[in-house]
Amino acid sequence: MFDSKYGVFFNGHHSSEFGLIALENKKVEMPEKNKVLVDLPFANHQLDLSTIYGDQVYKERKYTQKFHLQADQYDKEGLYRLWTQVVNWLMDPATKTPLFDDVMHRYYYLAEVQKPPEYDEMLHWGTLTVEWTCYPFRISSIPEGDDDWDTFDFDFDIAQDVTYQVDGMVTLSLYNVGASTADIVVDCTAPMTISIGGKIFTVPAGKSKGIPLFKGKNAVTVWGSGRIDFIFYKELI
């Protein structure tokens, strides 16, 4: 019934800091594909527009966990003070915030508690069922190209260079082994021009956002002079 080894980190605190014990009935929903289907006249099939912009679009997912609460002092006052602290911790963020599960803890959900937690009270203890509404994908907390051998995951990672010295023109390949298009942050020491995915981007010195990296192998050409870093994180279902 009780799974004291595992919990969640959310909004600056781990659930264990409140003495919460995660119960075994955790439920992590898989995201549903958001299909855009158009009926064709005089045809027995539909036109699928779901990937018209490149990727299959997914709907948000739910992450639900029930916790056991028990105050240090065995009275109602202590129990009410405890769930008051817990509920305010959970409900405080007004937007999606990283939610780390202790299982596969290097990935996080972007999550928000939108529905009020369900509280069931016993004599000196209670249970709190919490539902987070989440972005469809789990996001790696370790950037691609990280060369720490101790954290390398042979199931999901790929070894690749993400830092280059440019003197004129450099042609390279970047691999996105995630399940969705990644957003690159480009950090360069001087203005540069980048060709990727059939589009040209001119970026100033410093960090620039808004460059997509599609799934799989991406051919990249860079013109300029200086050092350039490609910073991105893979996303998995």
C-alpha cells in the first residue's frame, strides 16, 4: 500500500519534506494524439492534417498521485496544519512548473495543479489525491551533448558535438532523438548565419531562441567567425 521510497519534487519542495508518503495507485496518463481529420467527398478515407506543421500534435496529459498524510502530533490541529501547508505548496504556481517524479528522475513534466486536491480525513491521518495537468511530453533536465559518462543513458541518449569553432563556414549534423521538435538556444560569441531545416536564421552575439530542431538528423550550416553552442533538450512521451 505504501511506497515510501518514491515521491515528487515540485515548486521548490520534495513531497517527503512534508512527511507525505506516496501510495501505490499513481496514475500517469499517456497523451492523446490530437487528430485533425477531414472527410473527403466521394472517398472512403479521410485526409489527416495533424502533421501539417511537421509534428503530430498531442493533447495535455494527467499525472495523478495519492499521498498519505499524518501529522507529528496525533490531533486534528496538527493534521489540519499539515494539509494547509501541503495544499498551499501544490496550488501556489499559476502556470505550468517542472514536476520531477523520483522514477526516471532526470526527466520532468511541465505541470500545474488546476483541480482542487481531494482530501479524505480519518481520525488522525488522511489521504490527499492530487492531479496535475501536464504538457504532453517529458523533458530531459540534461542538455544534449552532455559528455558526463555517469549520466549517459544508453536507451535514450546519443553522443554528439554541440559546440563548434567557426572560421568562415562549418557544415555539421545535429540529432534530435526525442519525440517532438526541440527548440534550440544558440549561444555564439559573434553574429552568425545559420541554415537549418531549409530556413536561414541570422543571430547576434549572445543567446538567441526560436530555432526549431526537427526529429532525427538535421543538416546545419553556419557562417561566421567565433564559437557557437547549440543548447537543446529532448522530449519524450
